[in-house]
Amino acid sequence: MNYEFRQGRLCVEDVHLTSVAERCGTPTYVYSAGMIRERYREYADALAGLDSRVCYAVKANSNLAILNLLVREGAGFDIVSGGELFRVLRAGGDASKVVFSGVGKTAAEIRYALEQGVASFNCESIAEIDVLDQVAGEMKKKAQVALRVNPDVNPVTHEYISTGLRENKFGIDMSVVEKAYEYAATLQHVAMTGVSCHIGSQMLDSAPMVEAVQRLVALAKRLQAAGLPIAHLDLGGGLGVKYEANERTPSIGLALAALRKVVEGTGLAITVEPGRSIVAESGVLLTRVLYRKNNGGKEFTIVDAGMNDLIRPSLYKAFHEIVPVVQKDSREILTDIVGPVCESGDWLAKQRRLPLMESGDLLAVKTAGAYGFGMSSNYNSRGRAAEVLIDGSRFEVIRERENWDDLVRGERIP
Ligand code: LLP
């Protein structure tokens, strides 16, 4: 177990979270290296023997230490910006294992990616392929391209993170995608060798993914029949994780086995782009109780982490389990857990049953390893949290807490 209570205190691997708080202060993101490796290996094992690549979606958590840990596991990377490519290279990653996704790549980002030699581009519009063709032409290169298809499959998840439906901005509509391939095949500096999709995130059932992949395989076969050299499929990411104890998620192994069945025997190489399912459960946000108050009969527990540190509850009404770091037998109360930011929307949890917490007590916001730190901001001029990586009994600060000088860096008074 990577997270368990020992002598009544919550530990990450062999380190007590109380000692992390003592050494680094709060709020702090803490990650278990062992758990990240384990999840990555589940993907790698599930695809073993297939011509395949696991490209970790950098956006889920882009800290250099985490990217480096995955580099050492042999991972490839799915990026959506030049900045993410820069991070991958800084972390020791190999551009030839990188796939460049995203709906709005700039010409400058495309040039940088071509210079560095990324493996392929997932393109989302004809206009983008035209720019890619032009930039690659100027550089006398030929880019490997997959079109991101919008397979119109309902991923059954939150509307903000569902991406595969027709009305979303992502991908190219199935009804016109063959025409798009036909056009792109006439260009000199792009090689149309793949088909890609990503239908959504936090999917708790693999059925929509299987349906999307069936549509992808059928499309690849039609394109091959029309003479295109389609050789690889990119299935995107999207596998969900357990945020609530009673939530049911397919294991990585089972979900991948279902996808594997659809692609096996087609002769197509496959890429998957998991983000959340690799890092979410490895991380907690460690926070300290500042105050308790009762307003209009309602209990509020005010903590030192706010929506600027973890925006998922405010933005998606996302549920994160919150537990006391030191077990207490005090009476339980129903309380909202809120941050210090000046917004009513600044909450981490509503109406939670928790032992009565006092000022100074520590709480761990669980399943915060994905889209936690990466979506954090400096709102209310709050420095971003520190990040810590635990590996067995080893403890490393992998990002310093931001100080006030960091807050004003780059600003000028004219
Ligand atoms: N590939 C592409 C093209 C994507 O857009 C995404 C995520 C992934 C892969 C990785 O998906 P994952 O395995 O992590 O589900 N901020 C939201 C999640 C946004 C996901 C965006 N795309 C959240 O906090 O829930």
C-alpha cells in the first residue's frame, strides 16, 4: 500500500505526512513515486507484445521529476504545447517518443517540435495541416500526421471534460474526415500515417472507449482501401480513477484488454495517452486547518489550501476525499472545507462528515496527483504550493514553494 495509516498517522510509502508538513510547510502536494511506476507498468504490461507506445499525457502533472521518473520507465509523452515539449526534453525525454496533440498549435510550436524531431502530430483541422505542411516544407521535412477524429461517442462524464461528442470543439467530424485525408494526402510535407481520437476524461466504463476504437479501426481500413498508408492508431487517454470510495472503475489491465481485442490482428501500431490514471491516485494535497467557524448554523473548516491550489472542486464540482492526517476520536461534525480565497466558490468539500478539527490539524485531500498542481494559479497573490516526491523512505522537494519575489517576477512599474 502506498498510502496507509501507521500508528494512527497517514504515510506515503515509508514517510509520515506529518513530517512532510513539518519540513516543507503547507499547502504541499505529495506524490508516491512507487504508485506512478506501478500504474505505468500496468499500461506497459497490458500492451506487451503489441507494436505499441504508452505516451503519458504531460498536462495531468508536468513536474520535471515525475516526467523523469516516467522517462526512466521508458514512457513516451503526449504534449499539447511547446512548453510541454520543453519540459519533456528538460526531464531527459526523447522527442522521437513524443506525440503532439492539441487543437491550437502555433506555427512557432510546430517549428520547435519539428526541429526536435517529435514522432508525430495529431491534427485537428485542415487549416492546421496547411500550416504544418508549410512549416515542414520550409524546414525540408516531412511530418508524420494522424487526424484526430471526433467519433461522436458519449464518454458519459462531466460536460467540461467530455471531448468526443459532435458539438465539442475537438477533432474532425466523422462525416467529413475522409475528405480531409484525401486533401491532406495531396500535400508534399505531411505523411498521413495515422488516425487518432480522445473522447473524454474520467471515464468509469470502458464501453465508450471500445466503441470509439471500433469506429477508428473501421475508418483506418476504409482509408487503407483508398490507398493511404495508415499504420498507427492513437486511442487517446481518459480512463477514470476512484475519487469516491464506492466509485467503480475498470482496472487498467481490464480496460486495455478490451481495447486490445479490437486492434489485435489489424496490423496497426497503437499509442495510448493516459494522464489521470497514471498520476491521480499517487498524490495528495496536504493542508493545515487555520480556523473553524459557524455561520448561520453551518460549520466551516477553513484550511490553508484554496481554489488557487486545487481548482477541481470549484470548477467541476469534483469530489475529493479528505481525511485527517492524524486519526482522531473526537466527535464528528458535518462541515464545509473551504480555502482562504475571497470567493464563495472557494471550497474543497461540502457537507463532509469529519472528526472535529482544530487549528493546526492536518488534512490530506486525496487523489490530487492529476490536474491539481498543473491547474493551480497565483490568484489572490498566493504563491503556488511546494511539491514533494516520496520514494520508499526517500523524500525530495521537487518544486520549491513560490515566494513573494516569484509572484512579481516579470512585472514592471512604467
Ligand atoms: N490525450 C488528449 C488529447 C487529452 O486531451 C487528454 C486530456 C488526455 C490525453 C489525457 O486524458 P486522461 O487520461 O488524463 O483522462 N482538467 C480536467 C481533465 C481535462 C482532460 C483534458 N484532456 C480534470 O481535472 O478533470
